[in-house]
Amino acid sequence: MSFEPKILGIACNWCTYTGADLAGTTRLQYPQNLRVVRVMCSSRINPSFIFRAFQLGADGVLVGGCHPGDCHYNTGNLYARRRLAVTKKILEFSGIEPERFRVEWISASEGNRYAEVVTEFTEQVKQLGPQTKFKISR
Amino acid sequence: MSSNNPYIPMPVEISNITNEVDTNDIKTFRLTFLNKEDEKKFKYLPGQFAELSIYGKGEAPIGIASSPTEKGYVEFTVQRAGTIVPGLVTAALHNMETGGKIGLRGPLGHPWPIEFLEKKNIVIVGGGFAFTTLRSLINYMLHPDNRSRFGRITVIYGARTPGLLLYKDELAAWGKREDIKTIITVDKGDETWTGREGFVPAVCKEVAPSPYNKVAVICGPPIMIKFTLPVFFDLGFYKENILTSLEMRMKCGIGKCGRCNVGYKYVCSDGPVFSLAELEELPRDF
Amino acid sequence: MLKKTTIDKLPDLAAHLMEQGTLLAPVQEAAGFNFQVIADAKQVDLNFHNTVLSPKAAFFPQMEDFVRYQTGKSILEAVPVELNLKPTFLFGVRPCDVKSFTIMDIHFSGTGLVDPYWQKRRQAATIFGYAFDLDQPAQAEEFYKTLGIGAADPDGSDVFMIRKGGDLLLKGVTLKGEKLLTQLSLLTAASADEEKYFEDYIIRGRDFKTRFTFLADKNIAKKLEDIFHDSDFWMKVSGACLSCGVCTFVCPNCYCFDICDETLFSQGIRRRVWDACMFTDFTLEASGHNPRTQVFQKLRQKIKHKYSYHVRKYGVISCVGCGRCTKHCPVNIDIFSIVEEAMKA
Amino acid sequence: MASSFKQIEDKLKTEAKKLLKTGQVSVVLAYGKGYDDNHPMPYIAKLPSDADNIVFNEYCTHNLARYLVRYPKGTKIAVAVKAADSRAVIQLIQEEKVKREDLILLGLPAYGMKNSKTGEIIDSQTTCGLYNPVLYDTLLGEEVHGQPVVSPYDVLAQYEAMDKDARFEFWKKEFDKCIRCYACRKACPMCYCDPCFIDQNNPRWGEKSPQSHGNLMYHLTRFHHLAGRCIDCGECSRACPVDIPLYLFHKKVAKECEEMFGQASGMRIDDKPVLVNFRVDDSDKILE
């Protein structure tokens, strides 16, 4: 049986989550490995969410937010961009593959792009294999 | 490891839940033992406490509200605690329903000194939610088997509003009895309130029980205790005859975990009941 | 009867003990020596002054599991964790640390309810005390002489060991220890000279110089109670304190603990974990009220617990002068100096 | 020519006495005698006579900015600052924990500080490698010049070159040593949260027991919380009783922040901490 990664998606309510809805209503096909959690803004994401996701067994984490400049709260994703960049560097230096963590800007109208990103990211994580470093053994 | 291990709780079932106050954050839980041996082992007197234990949430030390004369169950009146740090155990308990199973570890601490109270006239002063172990004491003393061992009993109980008075039915029942004098006061009444208004210390001053052969048992919020103690002291009560119960963060409840000390006394294993004379020996700070 | 072996043969001795049970002995780590469960007999190393962490963890581990439970399931399905202990050999404990066990005994199994975990672990263990090297000066932090503990006191050990050049002299102090020594066939009998050396060494150890001040239990307990409300004094001595937990975690006598429910994937364990009176949440009540928030109150609690409350409650100071707290304090707070100053205050 | 420790100590005493006498400040944060000469302690002078107890020698490594947040706002404080301490003060001012006008900074240009635990010289290997305070009101001694300028990030090269699996093993081994005494966060001048995220019980981010996963969560999140704020004083690593090289990770995060956002922490009062700031033209490249 091939490896089916578990991927946590954290999506902003206004853009990416709506984009995901659009991808669904337009009947686009994309892998089912992603489990999406909706947050009000990408800047709501506490870096601990990401560490915790990896600890609890996520093989990858995908964060989706509005394009810079389009934030529903004007500047939320601009803060998030900086913060999540740091998160990525920390993950990298701690020894986990940084490719397991990805931030994408996907607007509400980009259902296609959403499907593309999810497909691509799932494939990427699949290549990396199961994430065992952070994962807490049961 | 389970037998005689003081850290392992015994299983109990919630057989009844009473909503005590109109703010819905204080409930009385009636617990029955699932193992009959545990019930025999759980011998307590008024004033003792026990750890209510919910796996996954933790433990909370709560005073026993029922009297040992009530057989077959124990009762605990629990307030949903915490504004800054949520009280995990009390919140979980409040979300439970009849039939839920929790753990119980106890009885812990020292009770009100029953033998010392015998043949004396007793003034019981309670404030708000801290009335629980006093209710246990009153019910214990009022029991037909015990009533003759004690002298006159006066109860002074205050709460912020009428809706916050605990055990309303029992209060009414005591009011009708001849062998107990009950004085209920609230800080501020509402339209339907016909009783007394005023703070507990002021009421104590007004009632002015004579100190002769009397013991005062006081339990309430710190602010009430702070102002009530001097009243009794001024009335001429001996310090040894003023009793109160302390509260502090506890974990083990058996004097091992080292956090609930006031001076060299652990509130859990040396208390929680202290006389004013004992308290004065302890430092006034933590 | 005094027995002996050579330091070269230490791995053999260790291997013998490992056959009979679990061996805990000092091992060189990056930050210094520490007691470890020995897997390879060659690891045992007696060339240490003292360990970074105290050996209390042998009887009072930082994590002690009480109960396994599953969330969402009934309490009736919770399973108490059984302690299945093999005989344990605690090898190479310095006299001051051995003394700490007897002090902790009073708290855990001597008074009130008995702590079953401490008691079981204690009963399973044989303690090999190991005298300090009297030819090396004591470290600047140490002050066990103040607490009346000699550098070569065998009290409390089951077997006591003294090093003589390349030899290791061993003597059974308790029946348990003596019996064990007779079973260890690789030990040889010591000569009369060595016997004398051993006895003299113990006596010499009593005069071994560490920091010293005259301290009577009752006096210091009383004195500290008298100055309890002297917050100027406490503010002064705690000025630098960061209220971290290093001093309590390395201390052989600190026993405060927290009971935590730790759940992962709906499998949980109720366990006790070391706690420190220096932590903010140590006394934080569920209501949000915290009676002890100031740094000086926390340090006062720590010092008074050891030198005053413990004396009032159990009749003995809960400190053995090992100096670990001072040595590892990030800001060099010295409990000995504070006690000395308190006596003067 | 740099001033000797003794010269600086004398000036520090005089200055502290003067400030306390004139009532310009109510507290002077400096160093005092410990139980021996190699172990001085942070010292809080409140009376002019207290100033005589002040010492300064090569072991006075503690970051005094740690104590600033303890005082109620508006307290006038004079604080002796070495290079890293002054950066911590600047960072605290940026974060509005203290006000510049409440502080008098007594600069200590110190070269040759030693770690009292190991006796090693403290340099850019474990700290920021600056010797002169960045900001001060009075400089008590001559500025240190002529020392080779070494990037504080040079020490990272060896770890960055590591294979990621080896690096994970390295950190896992280090974090597994942790006994969760929290000396690192308590010694840190920038760790002033109350309660710390790790002490929260709902949600609980990490267990209280020192197990691998809780340790990892605690340390990684702490590194993140100090991103762009850590001023590389190295106090956390010196405070650690089990010698976890926390400074390495802090240095790495600081380096990345500096490269991505073009701003080093604690250098200018007017800066904003990088993670509470943004530029519209921040590149998306930083996320790659």
C-alpha cells in the first residue's frame, strides 16, 4: 500500500477557505489527504499549532491566507508572513524537513489554484515519506 | 499498589445534582460509592474535605457538605472556579450529569473539634459559598442522636444576594425549629426579600452573643473573616474558642506535596480547621 | 568485616551487582557526573567530586506514574501503575547525600500517611556510600560540616566505601550490606592496617574542612520565625533571585511535587512531577488568587521550609550542605550566606 | 586601551553613590559580592551607603536588564549595562516595558568576561561578541577597541552544514537533557510573560514532566517567541544546569531574522520588533 500522508491545512476564513469551497463546488479533483481547519485570519496562527500538529502526527502542514494586500483585516497576513517565515526557519534548524511546511496565498476566486496547491503539496509530502521526527510515539 | 495507596481515588457515582443558586455556578453533588468497602472506609466528621478527582482533568479539594449522620452518600457543594485560570475539575464536574462516575480521595484533614464543642453553646457564622462544612456541622449537631450533646446553637449566615444563599430548603426548615436560632442576612435584598439586610460582621455585633461557654465557628470569604474575628474578640470570646477553616492550593491532601503550608503547618494535614489562638502563632503572610 | 578490591576491578564489581539487580552509579556526562542506570559496567566512574543532580531521583523520580486512564472511559477502567522493582544498588553516594535520604524518610514514610512509592523504592535499594577524598579540599560551595555531617560518615549507608590509592575498601554498615558483601566473591579481605586506615579515615572526615558556622537546629528555626516579617531582610537576600527552579531540582532534600494528568491520544497517566516553590503557579489557586507572588516570599518559603518549618515539624534541618543549589544558581545565591546573615540579623 | 575591571568598579561605585544621593534614581542595579570572588551576584543598591558594596569583575556576566520589569512603571532606575545588557534595555524600551526617561544607563565597556562555571572567556562563540554598550548615559571607562571583529553567527556554520537528520539527533539529545527547571526563561531579560505559555493549563501546550515532546515544544516555542527579540547575551545557556547550548538556536533565529528583515534586535530605540512589524514589500521569498 502506498503511503498516504496526513496533512493539516489551516485556512483563512475569507480567502483560502472560500477558495476551497469554490474548488469543491466546481467539482475539481484533488487529493483527500488534507484536513482543513478554518481560522479567521492567517495571523491568528500560533506557531505552536504547527509544532503541535507535527507532534500529533501530521506529515505536512499547509497554511493558506489571502494575498498580501487583500487581507480582510488589512494587515493580518503581512504579520503572518513574517511570523511563519520564522517558523519555517526554526523547523529547518531543528532538523525537520522544511518542505513539510508551506504557506500559500490563495484568494476566494482561486479554486483552481487551491486544487493545484493541494495536489502539488500532497505529492511533495508523499515523496518525503512519513514524518517521524516530531511525532510522539503512542 | 491500589490498596492503601493514598494517591489512588475510589470510584463514586453522581446520584443527584442540586442547583443551589440562581447564578447556576454552585451545585451540590451527591455521590454514592461504587464499592461497598470504600463506603466503610470513608469515615468522616464535619469539617473534613476530600479530593474530587476526574481523570484527564485533575483533582480539586472540596469540603464535605453532608453530615456523617446521612448514610449512604456524601455530598459536595462545588463552585465553578476560576476566571483567570480556568478550574478544569470544577468546570468538568459542572458539565456532568447524574450517573456520571468520578473519583474521590479522602476523607482528608482534621474535622471541627466535635468533642471540644460538646456541652458548649455554639455560634456558627458563615458567609456565601463557604457555608458547606458548616452545614455539615449543623446537620450533624441537629441529628436526634447528637442534639443533646450540644448546648444552644445560633447560626448567622450571610450571602451577597438572596439568590446566592445555599441550601434554601434547609435554612427554611431550621427557621421553624425551636432548638436552633437561625439568622439569615443578605448584603442587598431584592423585591421579594423580607429578611434582614446587612453585612455579617455588623449582624454579629448586633446579635452580640455572650461569650459565656460559647464557641464561634466562622467560615467565609477572607474579607468577612477579617472583619468578623475582631467582633468576637471584642465580645470577649477566648481565642481558643474562635474556630475557622483555611483554604490553600493543595495537590496531595496528605501533607506530602509541600505546597499548602502556612508557617510550619500544612493546611491539608494539620488543618484545615484552626482556632484563632493557633492562627496567631502562624505568620500572617505566606 | 572490611573487604577490598582495586579500582581497576570496578567494572567487575559493577557487573556482579548488575547480575543481581539494577545498578545506579555515577557516569560522566557532558555537564558533569550524574547517576544513571548502568547498562555497560565500564561506564561506572568514581573519579567525581559530586554529581550535578542529587541521587534523590533514585527514590523520588522526577516522574512517578500513579494511574493509567483513558479519556472518555469510566474511572473503573483506570489501572493503577504497579511498581515492579528489582533490587537496586545505588553506588557511590557521598555521605551528605546519604544523610538526605534519612531526612526524606521522616517526611515520606516516618510521619503521617506512608508514601508507598518512596517506601517501596527505598526498601528495594542498597546504598553504597562513598567517602569524599580528604586529600582534596572541599569545593567552595559545600558546607556539610555546618549540618554536622562528616566527609566520611557511614551513617545511613548499607555499604560504605573509602578509596585508598588504587584500592577501594568496602565495609558493610547494615546487616543487608554485610550480607551483600559476603556474596560478592571478587572482594578480598582487607588487612589490619587497612582496617585501621578505614576507621581513622572516618574520624578524619569529621574534621574535614568545609564552610562552617555554628548552627543549632532550634536556634535557627526560632530566629527565622522571628525575622519572618522583616521583609527588608528577605528583599535584600532575594534581590538577585530569578525564581527559577534550579536550586530545588538539584537539591537532595526538596520533595515538593505536583500531581498532573497528562493525556495524549486519549491515553493518560496521572503522575507526580517535581515542582518548585519558586514557580509562579506553585500556590496559584483555581480562583485565580495567589497568596505567594513576590520573589522574596518564594525564597523565604524555601529557606524557611528547610531551616525552620522542617525543624518545627520533624525536628531536623532539611538541608545537608551539599552546595548544589549554590553551585548551579544562575545568579550565585548562596543559601549558606543567607542562613549566616539570618543568624546575625 | 581598555579600562581595567577595578577602574570600572570604582567609577561605578562613585556614580551609583552620586545618583542615589541626589535622588535621581531610587534603585541602582549593579553587581555585588557573592560567596567568593568568582561568583558575584546582581546587587540592588537603594541607599547611597549600599554603593560601597558594588563590585565589578570578569565574572559579572549576569544580564541586569532582567530585573527592570520587576519594578512598577515610573520607578527611576540606574542600571549598569554591558554590551548585551544595553541591547536588552533597548529591546525592552521598544516593547514598551520600560521608558527611556525612567532609566539611567551606566555603560560598562568590558572585555574579557569569563563564565564562572567553566572559567572560559565569553566571546562571540556564545554571545553577540560586542564589548561596548550600544546605548548609555555615562560610559564608565574607555571604549574597547582593536579587538578582531568576528560575526557572532560564525559559530553556526558547523551546525548549518550538518545533515538535517544529524541536526535533529543533535537537538533531540540536547533537549532530552532538559529537566524543566526554567532557569533559561527566568534568566532571560526578554522572557517576562506571566504566565508563560508552557504553564497554561487550558490549552496545555506541553506537559509538566520532562519528556521529549514537552521539552521540544517548550524550547522551540520559546525560540520562536524570542525571534527578533533575543539580544544574544547567552544568559540562558550559562544558567542551564545541564548545559544545553540554547544560544546556538537563538543565534540561528536571530541570524535569519536579520537576513530576512534587515534589522538586528536591540540596536536602536526607534526600531519596532521585527515580528510586530511588517513591510508591504516583504518578499514572499522568505517563505521558501
